[in-house]
Amino acid sequence: MNLMKFTVSALAIAAVSATAAAARDNVQVTGSSTVLPYSTIVAEAFGENFDFPTPVVEGGGSGAGRAKMCEGVGPNTVDIANSSSRITQRDIDTCAANGVTEIMEVRFGYDGIVFASDVNGPEFNFTPADIYNALASQVVKDGALTANTHAQWAEFNPALPAQDILVLSPGTKHGTREVFDERVIIAGCKETGAHALFLAVVAGDDDSAKNRAANGECTKLRTDGRNVDIDGDYTETLQRLDNDKNAVGVFGLSFYQNNTDKLRVATMNGVVPSTETIAAGDYPVSRPLYFYVKTAHLDVIPGLKEYVEFFVSDDMAGPDGPLAQYGLVSDPELAATQAAVAARTPMGPLN
Amino acid sequence: MTDATASGLPDARPQGSSSLLQQDALMKRRNAAEARFKFYGIAAISVSLVTLCVMLWTIFSDGVSAFRQASLELTVTLDAERLDPQGDRSLESLSKVTTIGYGNLLTAALNDYMAERNISVEGVSPKQVGEFISRDAPARLRNMVLADPELIGQTIRFGAFASGRIDGYMKGRVTMASAALDSNITPEQLQLADRLIEAGVLKSAFNWRFLTNPDASDQRPESAGLGIAIIGSLYMMFLVAIMVLPIGVAASIYLEEFAPKNKWTDIIEVNISNLAAVPSIVYGILGLAIFINFAKLPASAPIVGALVLTLMTLPTIIIATRASLRAVPPSIRDAALGVGASKMQTVFHHVLPLAAPGIMTGTILGLASALGETAPLLLIGMVAFVANYPSSPLEGGFFDPATALPVQVYSWASRSDPAFIERSSGAIIVLLAFLLVMNILAIVLRRRFERRW
């Protein structure tokens, strides 16, 4: 049996090579798909300019990435978790239970979230209140909460075009949704006075519980088809927008900057989103981007320390670096981050 | 369809009241029913053909352009002062000059060329001229110089990819109108591109590097290629083939020829049929738990992908193998046993060789479906950015990080730069070509070796 000999020898080769591959010589990164493009840009430049192999970067989501990082210590676990939202106490607890006691938190910049519509459509100048009025399940009318029946933008704000409301918002599994809820929907809820009305009716033991409950009421969006949750990525939103020219989509700033020929961006409170306005704090809808490094791996995995330092260097994450060109809003406190990375300061308790 | 009524079906009715030439009402209804059924059949086939055509047309119209690539023929003087400030030509001091330095060198080379030939367009700064050159060119030039330091001081011809937007302009994806709105390119830059095409510096040609290059980051779609994905897929197919064949064939032979027919074998049989219908993502979850978390195999490695895909294809292979063993007539077995062969000799000398073409066909089709599988690979870390080629199988390449073809399609489809859409469709074309080759191989094997009884 020729086949048998072939199989046996192939398995033997595989077994021998298994021992050779026991130690890992490349950095492994996983996590947020928002951070993924930045991370690949850095990884690629790192592989080109250093003698270390190019790090392997995976997407899959912030939460999943942090969970993977917290699985334990050793070459079999990932070194870095990219995250578009801050680590939670639960993650830190899981990490500690699995022996990952020291984590380094690195904030390398900010990401803007923009509203954009078809490039040939009318211009939109939103305030958070407009988005709230368009999307919430309950809105304020004559000082009382009523079910949202708005069909056109101009119905509640004459300055907006008389166009059917259709918003493609990020699905609930996205990190983007959190910022969208907090910076747009809840802000709009407060602006329109709906938040105060919710506060009067919700139950809760103390003020903060009531506030949380009111926020929860605010973020309930209408379900009559005027708001569409997109669970895929921004390319899917763009495709939907292409099919329905009336729609307004929610995108990341970097995605918009790569597709300015197809999208017309909306202003928020009169501010045009750009890396400059976000860095200055004028444009309200933005969030910090992080990655978390397992400090125990710093001296074990070759190239990890260099990769982290290279990521936050001015050449990469600085205001003129390739990440900023791609759409990252450079962190004004980058120097402090660089110092913390150099000193390997582990993160303290969450505040 | 009307001529179907004339087809002479034998009249089933016993009465002699009608003839074939004069049809009564019932006959007409029956013939009409047959004509209708034929029409439904043809309609069903047409619908599937049209769907296939639409799918292929969209893939090919988007994807064929991925195989062509615009590039710039540059004459670069490798200035010793810039590339080797120490002047000692040692690898250590040479590698201190980063890709940024090489990028400036290339930008200067293109600007010098334009100044020499008097090519200029109002409103294009030297920096914007530099944006014509792909960001991967400095890295390739740097690697060339590091590999051969003798090049320093010489003037060489260097082919650099044009950046994604310029490439898109030559393919018609980017137009003057879209460039006016695009923040990454200006209409003036496109006018300059026209001048460079006239001068013969900017050319479009078939792009082999689409098949050999590794993946690239979002900022350089033009240099992204399928090299690692193809290697990863080949490694996995090889490993799946050598694992699935012995296990699958052994299991089927035992179940078909040796196993007693009782409750246990019935349960096993039902389970195999059920496993063939389990969604593939479940195998991914299983693979993550067993091979990565328990057996501590490295993530993103072809070996883990192959193990998962083996588990996934095994039931299909067992079912196909058993069917072809069953198709060997019992008279062959009876004859072999009759002349005194043992059961084992009967199976291995007579039944298995006759069933081999069917087994091979089933295996190849199983492999083809494994080749197109994405879902289980998602969970074991093969949907990743991998830029280093895995080493050869003898040096542990099965354990190095790699991606796979379907996974590359998936990850390119979600990139923000529009140039990745054509790459994604291009990758589908390559995947389809692989599948086509495998399916043709299966058909050829069946045609040449299959015996009918």
C-alpha cells in the first residue's frame, strides 16, 4: 500500500515539525474591527522596517478580543487585544482569574463617527435632537411623550430637507453603537426634554438608578422600519445606501474619508467632522481607541515590545503619520502614552 | 410545445372509443399536463442558469480588473549619502534607513523625471506626485538594497506599482467627476496621470503579483495579493486529503464489509448521516475548543484548519465511499470468496480497486467543498492579516500562520478602500478556478475509470 506509506511519512513529518513550532516568534493581535485597519498598517510597516516577522492581526470584535486575551498567559494565547471601547471590570476579573494580572492600557487616538448620505442628495445639518426625533420610539410633543410618527425630516425641523426618514444605524453588537447611543441618542433625548419626562415616570431606588433607567428608555429606537440596524460592516451600510438614496448611514470617519466620492457627510451641531475638529473637541461624536497588552509577554514574545513602541511612535500615530492619513484622530496626549509604554506602566483600577 | 401533443403515448384506457389520431378530452388533458410539466422543468433550469449567469457576470465584471495593475517605470539613483549615511555598507547601518527614506527617494526620482521631460500640471505639488507611487514600493526597494548593498550608488530601473486611485483611473473606476469629490485624489493628479501615460512611464499590465504577493494593509490595495491565501489553502487541502482518505476509507470498509448489522452500527450510521448535515461553524467551535484550547496547537495555522475541515468532510467522504463500495456487485465478492480468498483479500484485492474511482471522485468533491469553507476558519483565527509567507512543510510550515482563499475574499470585502472590492471579486475568480479544476478532475476520473455493471 503506497498510500499507507505516504500517509505515515507525512504524519511523521508533521509530528517532527510540531516540536519545531512550539515557540512562537510572531506577535499575535486580535480584537476590534474598527482598530483592525490601523493595526494592520502598523504591523505592515513594522514587518518592513524591523527584523521581526510581521505581526498577525485578527478582527472579530472588541469584546471577543479582550476575552481571548484574558484566556491566560503563554505563547498559546494572544499578546494584544485591540478595543474600540474601554476594558470592563468583568474582563479585568476574568483576566485576573486566569493569571493575567498585569495589563497595559494604550490609548493611541480617537475615532470619529459620522452621519453621511448619498453624494447627490441634499445636505443635512443635524443636531443630536434631530436624530433623536427621527429615531426614538417615543418623542416629546406638546410637552408630553407620544409614540414617534415622524415620517419626514422636515416635520420636526424645517431646516432639514422634506425627505423620508431612513437611518442605517450600527447594530447592537458593534462598539460603534455604544457611542451612537451615548453621544447622539441620549444627548438628543436630553436636548428635546424627553429625558426629563422619562425621569418622572421610571422607577428606581436612587437618582443614578433612575438616570440609568431613563437612559435605557431614551435608547429604545422605533421599530417601524425607519431605523435599520446594520449588523455587518460599513461596506454593507454603503451598499444599502447605494440602493436607497434617501437613507442616512452611520460610518466611521476613516471609512468616509476613503469614500468621499460616494458620500456626503452631515454636520453635527454645525461642525463638519474631520480629524481637526475631532481633535479640537468641536465635533461631539467620537471615541477613544485602545489596545491592551499582556505585560507578562513583553520579554517573552520577540518583537512585542518593539511593536507596541512603534505603534505609539510619532512616525505612526502622530498627527502626520500614516494612521492620521487613514482617518485616525491623533491623541493630543500621545507623549504621555509613549512615556507610559516605555515605563511599562500597567493600568490601574478602572475609575 | 404544441408538437408534444402529437407524441404517441400509448392509450392506457381499455375502451376503443378513441384513436391516436382523434384525441378525446381526457387524452388532451393528459398531454397538456405533460407539456406543462416539461415547461416547468425548462423554466426551473432557466431560472438557475440565469442566476448563475448573473452571479458570474457580476463577479467577472468586478473582478477581472484585479488581474491588471498600473505601474510606473522609474529610473532611480540610489544615492549613497541618503541610503548609507555611515558609508560602511554594513547591514546594520543600512537597515537604519527606514521605508520613509526610500519613499522620499522614489518621490524625488519621479519628480526629477518629470522636470527633465518638462511634464507638469498646474496645481500638483511634488508631494502629490509622490502619492502616485504605491506605499509598498519603498519597502520593495529597501529589501532589494538590503539584499544587495552593491546597488548603492548605481542608477537602476525600478518598476513601482501606481497607487490604488491611479490604478482605478486606468480601469475606469475613478473618473474626473469622482476625483473632484474624492479626498484622496484631485482631477489635476488625473491630468498628470494622462501625461505620464502619454510619456510611457505609467503602464498597465497583467499582474502576476496578485497571485503571489501577501495581503496588504488598507492603505495599499494595489499591492495586496493572494500568495499566502493560496499557500494556506494548498497546505490545508494536502493535510485534509492525507487525513481524510485513510480514516474515511477504513471506516467505510469496516462498516460496509465487516461490521455486523445490529443496533450499534445502526446508531453509528444515523450519526454519520446527521454529522454530514451539521452546520460547518459548529466544527469551528469544536476545533477552537479541542485543537487550540486543549491540544495547544497554534492559532491561525493550516494544521488546525485542516483538522477542522477533516472532521467536517469526513461524514461526506464516508457516505460517498460506502455508496461506491455498495455499487460493486456481490458476484465479485462471491467469486473471490469462492476461489478461496479471505474476506480481507476479497476486499483489498477486488472490491476496493473497483470502488476506487468512486472513492476518489467523492473525496475530490468533499475537498472542493472544504476548500470553499469560511465559517469554521473564522473561529480558529485564520481570518487574519498575515504578511509573512509560511515556511515550507519540512520546516514546520503547517504550523505557521496563514490564511485561506475564501477567508481572503471575506476580509477584503469588508475593507473600506473601494479598490478592495475588485480584489475581492478577483479572489473569487481564483477560488472558482481552483474549484473548477477539482471538479473537472473528479469528472475525468469517473469517466476514465468507472465501470458500469
